[in-house]
Amino acid sequence: MTVRLVKGSDYYVISPLINDWWNGRQMSDLLPKLFFDHFKDTSFIVEEEGEIIGFLIGCLSQSYSTEAYIHFVGIHPGYRGKGIGKQLYNQFFDVIQQNDRNIVRCVTSPVNKASIAYHTKMGFEIEQGNKANEDKVLFVKYLS
């Protein structure tokens, strides 16, 4: 298993897989190609034998100098529970700390109970939402 930075061409491999990885939920529109072009230094791919089995798309906040944001994470269903997500998150945490960031934010859908459980297990706290975000679960993690 290898972890590497995202390339623009990874979009064409990942985009067709996303809906399958989410059991037919229409998720691919949430991850346009611009993320693969503009967040290459903070986004990662996990491959095994040349096949993409996981990815994390994240960025450094342009508005808040101590914060970073994880936009999208996906793990091939056949590889879940093997520590790949944790490896991706830790890789992201390392990069953002190298950039003097110590706050990580992300969101998920309230129906995605597995994501909520995963993030709380990873040490994320659920933030109170506001009217604009009441259809999302907001997470924050403070790195030391």
C-alpha cells in the first residue's frame, strides 16, 4: 500500500467510483475536478497494486490562518476497517501542522451514521450548527 499526493488525472479514475463506493448515492457532484487541480499539496491517494483504494481531499483555509478543512474522504468498500482512513487523516494532519495549522474542520450528512461514528472515534468534536448548516453535522478537531 502506498500513499501519494493527488494528481489532476486522479479525478478521472475516482469520479466514476464515488457513487458505487457510496452504495448508489449520488455523491460524485460533490467532488469536482477543481479539487484535484488546486489542492494537490494537501490531498492524498492510497493505492494498492496500482489501484486507488482510498483518497482524502483537503485544503488549508484561506480565511483562517490556523485552520484546515477536509472536504471529502473515500475508502473502497472492500478495504474499509483496515486503517486506511486513519492513515490518510494522519498524513493530512502532518501536512497541516507543517503549515502551522492546528484546527481541522469537516462536515458530513446526518444520515451518514458511520461517518459520524468514525469522526468522533478519531477525536473530532461535533459543533453546534447554525441555520445555514442544520442539514450537516459539523466537526472540529484541535491538534496539539
